[in-house]
Amino acid sequence: MMTSADRADIEVGASKTKPAATQIGDWGRGYLRRHPITALETVGGQFLLGTSAVRFLVVDLVTGRFAFTEFVRQAAFMASSAALPTIFVALPIGVTLSIQFGLLAGQVGATSLAGAASGLAVIRQGAPMVAALLMASAVGSAICADLGSRKIRDELDAMEIMGVSVTRRLVVPRLAAGVLIGVSLTGIVCFVGFLAGYLFNVFVQGGAPGSFVATFSSFATVGDMALTMIKATVYGAIVAVVACEKGLSTRGGPAGVANSVNSTVVSSILLLMIVNVAFTQLYMILLPRQGL
């Protein structure tokens, strides 16, 4: 009687007799069949986890069951991990924007608008994206590694057996902490980026301090800052949910944890870019500028 090992040997031998082009074509067709299904399952799992976490967050805050100690611990960890790198990234971002917009304004003879251009660029796009990317790389990877390590050690299964909800105990505090730290880091980037652009424009490019501030205050609106804070809230939630979902679905031992961490960073950044485009386009459509 033929065993499964014999069948596997026959299949391997048959695959070796196929031309290389045929093998590549079979692999490509199999990948295309598997990848959309896997992607839909991942997105569906993240959506379900996010909705459950938000629901539990609201219920726990109302009923007083919110894990405040874990929330404080996670918020402190996220702040210590991402605050300093965010400041160091915000400085060159503000200087780079000041250089580019200063050169462009000089070419068109509108050097007085350099402050408005660089300041608005930092607030509208630079601050939320820089904070989100640092959150995804520094915070998201740490969250995924923590939950993934617990998953492969069967700690999460033990919690479920004891009647402790993993979503309520681990995901909800990380979601709340991610939103809080995301908003805080965005505010830091706004301040540091604008200050760096101002100092570089005044002391290096020879711009007028009053002109820089006056043009910025003339063009910037409360809606710009409100949009930035909404972006920061959504981006922080996205990073936390993606990292938690990847960590909770870790398989394959330590190598699986490494793969989950890598997938967390890549997926978070890709999703953040897509959501940022959607936010920007919706803002321009719903609240168009009525002239200068």
C-alpha cells in the first residue's frame, strides 16, 4: 500500500521533471489564488478586532472595568520608545520643508510665503505622517513582538481558558494608549517641525521673522489643526489594531514572531499611506478653499 511519504516523493519527482517555466507559472498561479484570500482574511480580522476593541473600550469606560494600570504602563512604554526618535525625525523634516519651499518661493518671487507653505506642510501632512510612521516602526513592532511571544508560549490560550478576555485585557489598553500617544506625538512634531523651519528660515535663509509668522497665521486655519488631530487619532488606532492582530495571529515559534513583526511594520505603513490619501482628498472635497 502506498503511503503519504511515497506520494510526496512521487509528486516531488514529477515536479522536478517539469520545465522551469512551467514550475514558475504554477507557483505564480497558486500564489495569485492564495494571496487575495489571505489578504481578505487579514483585513477582515483586523476590522473585527478593531470594532470589538472600540466597543469594549466604550463599555469598560462606562462601567469602570477599564484596565487603567495596563493603559498607563503601555502609554509610558510607547512614549519612551517613540518620543525621542520622533523629535529627531521632526527636526530634519522641518528644515527640509523650509529649504524646499524657500527655494520655490524665491524662484517665483514670493519669499514672504515661505512660512505659510512650510508651516502648513508640517501641520497638514508632515506631523501626522511622521508620528504615525514612528509609531508603526517603534511602537507597533514592540506590541506585535510582545503579543506574539505570549502567543507562542500559549499564555493567551491560558488566559482564555481562565475566562479572561484577551481583547479586553490586552488589546483595549494598547488601543487607548496608541491613540493618546499618537495625538501627543503629532503635537510634538507640529511644534518641533514649525520651530525648526522658522529658525532655519530666519537664521540661515535670511528671512524676516515677522513675515514667516504673519503669512503662516494668515493661511492656517483651525480646520487644518482639527484635521491633523483626527488623522493622529485614526493613525494611532490603526497602528495599535494592526500590531495586536498580527501578534495574536502569530504562528511558527520565534521565526513566526519575527515574520509577524516585519508584517506589522509593512502593513501599518501601507495602510497609513492609503488612509492619508483618503483623508486629504475628503478634506479638499468637503472643505474646499474659498480663495486666498
